[in-house]
Amino acid sequence: MHPTSSRTNDRRHFLKQTALVTGACLTAGATELLAQATPSPTFATPDPAWQQTWASALKVLAGNVRTTPGYPKPVLFEGSTYQGVWQECGPHESLVYAGLRKYIASPPGAPNPLEICRNGHMAFFALQKADGQLPASVKMSDTGFGQIQMVVPIAATAWELAQVVKDQQFLETAYTASSRWDAWLRQYRDTRKTGLVEGFCTYDTGHDNSPRWAGIPNRCPDADARKFPPIPSMPRLCPDLSATVYGARIALAAMAKELGKTKEADRWLADAETIRRLIIDKLYSPEDAAFYDLDAHNNFVRVRSDVISRVLGEHVLQLSDPRDKAIFNAVWERQLHNPKAFWAPYPLTSIAMDDPTFVRPIPRNSWGGASQALTALRAPRWMAHYGKQQELNHLMQQWCAAITRHGEFRQQMDPLTGDFTQPDPGGYSPAALVFLDFADRLSRKSIQPTRQHSN
């Protein structure tokens, strides 16, 4: 994650003053009221610090509900040093926030969590370019189009929200916008004509300071996401970006079916299956039990990173298929649940601890080894789906314990000690959501996965 720089759509300049007026309505008193919880869960521990941390997390999120000059309705900001919303994570975070709505009080006239979630999607749809490109970010400084920066598919979170709010207009808007985004990616991010999605720069995947992108510029040339740098090994075929498109196509198929577009639903499912098989056939290394980028020379970029869990996040591997099941078992045992690799005392690391590129000591904003709150927040989207509920419970307990000890809601922590990186201020929405969502899940007798893809 990073504060990107790119052009802002001139035709929406008139919205700036409206945004500022709306933002002014969120007074300090309203923020305090938003931080109230009625009721709170029965925590998995009698430690009173959990209740204090719960209240603090709600207050952080209430303070991060703000507006930007580019879009006039309140959205959930990333918080801390990140003043805005990013496509890779913002819609998903707002969906988790909406899922906690029974604990959140909204003052009269203020948007409730479902409305904030809707706004968090509509900000991207409303600012979509005429050619179909969605913003990478909507920030206080600008609306960013200099990279694609996607992880959790906005189509998937929009579909999940649409099923809750039963809003036909939102469903139609999400379907149209996400379809156009898929077409843009096919046109500009498949230059090698492989059927997979290409990465052009570090910020495409939000992997700031990651060894995965060593030697590759952070931004696309000229802040234009249609351009890749003139480097012989570029562009790369990326497992995680391709998995995002797979998950989006599954969601688009469901949306099309709901809208009565049967033929389009069938086409989306067929296209989803095509890219799913390509990810497995071209970007998986049986030798290492890992998914890797494939460079322009058709060589794997052998850095074992959280790309692996991002592929699983979209349920690319189907356990009903014996080959897929064998791959999952290998990935789980040799990588994700391996205490020498990703399964640290505070999982999951962003780079395998036994990978030669693992970064120590851990600097700020580093996807070079730190356990990131964003990765933790995404874990419920795949771990229970693959039958790893017990391990998910452990991950959630460790994160809750670490956050309770520190209480600042920071971006990342040392996977061995659970100590959070200090230079940046607290107030990071993903960390607050991690605590609230995990504490809520741990309070239940029966914990269910957040969603299921149709395999």
C-alpha cells in the first residue's frame, strides 16, 4: 500500500466542494457515537483488555469514515498514513465493516455500515474511465490510475453486498462496471496473449518493498497502467492478479444469473474456468509447491510470497479435483502451514521465512517478510473453505492477542514476536477490522466461512 500519484478526472472536479461539506458533517460528537457498540460479543477470553481493544477499534473505524474530493459520500478510509481507499482492499474492508453492523451505532442522518460499504464500491464505479479502467485508488490527493492494484475482486465483494442489500440498481451498476473492467484487463494486461493477467509494476499487486518485485519500478511508466517498463523480463504473468480475475468472473457469472442473463453467466463461468486452469498449468511449480510469477523469458521468479495465499483466496484449487487436491496439500504442508516458511508464531508472513529473500530487520511498509494485517483479514475467505478452521482459529487468536497487547492498530508486525512496526502512526483500519472480525468469529460456537465459490 502506498500513496500513489496519478491524474484525477476533470469532469468530477465539481464534486470536491460537496465532498468537503459532507465530510464536515462527521463531527467529533458523531465520531464518538459511531464508536459505540450495542451489543458486544462474548469474548473468547475473560481478559478485560479485549473489551477495551474492541471499543478502541470501533473508535478508529468511526474516525476513518470520511469523504474524498473525488467522491462526495463517506467511505471507510484505510487510515494511518493512507488517506483514501484502494481497490486492492477498500471494498473488502468495507464489506467486513458491514458484517459488523449489529455492533455499530450510527447517529441520526449518518450513513450506516451497509451504506458506507455501498459507497466504498460506488466510489470506484462512479470514477471508472470511459475505456473501462477502474481507479486503483480514490484518495484525498487524487484519483489514481497509474497501476491496477487489485487483490480481493471488487466484483466479488459487490456481489456479496448485493445479496445482502437487495438493491437492483447497485447490482446492475456493479455488473456493468465489473464487466467493463474485465474487458479493460483483457485488452491492456494480456499483451503476451496467454489468457493470464500481467503485472507491469510493483504497485499493481500492492507489494510495496517486496523482493518479489526487486529491480522493477514501483509505478507504471508515465503513471499509465497500460504501459510496462522497457525491461527485458517484463511483463510478468502473475498468479495473484489472474486469481483476482478468476474470482471476479465467478462473481460476474452469479450476478448475470441473478439479472436473468443466462448466456452471459455461462460465458463468465467458461472464461473463469479457462483462467483457473492456466494459473495451475503455467504458474505452479511442483518442485517448490509454490505459485510464482512467470517473466517474459518464461522463467519463474522464485520468491515464495503471499501470492500463494492470494491464489487460494479465490478458491482457484478445487478439492473435488484429485490433481488440485494434491496441489493444495503440498502447498499447505510445505509452505503455508510450515513453521519454517509461512506459519510463524504470528502467521502469515509475506515472504517465507526460509526464503533467501526474507527481509530482516523488518522496515516499515514491507511485504518482505512482515505479517500484514491485510493478509490476516483475507484469511477467512479461504482457510475454512479448505477445511482449515482450527488453524484459522489459531491465526485469529494470535492476531487478537498481539493487537490487544499493543492497542495502536498498526499495519504490520514481526511474525516471530508479534511486535508491531512503530514508525507509522496507528489508526489503520485493516488492523481494527482484524480485531473486531476475529473477536466476533472466535466468540461463536460454530464459525462459518465468509463465502463459498461454486466449484
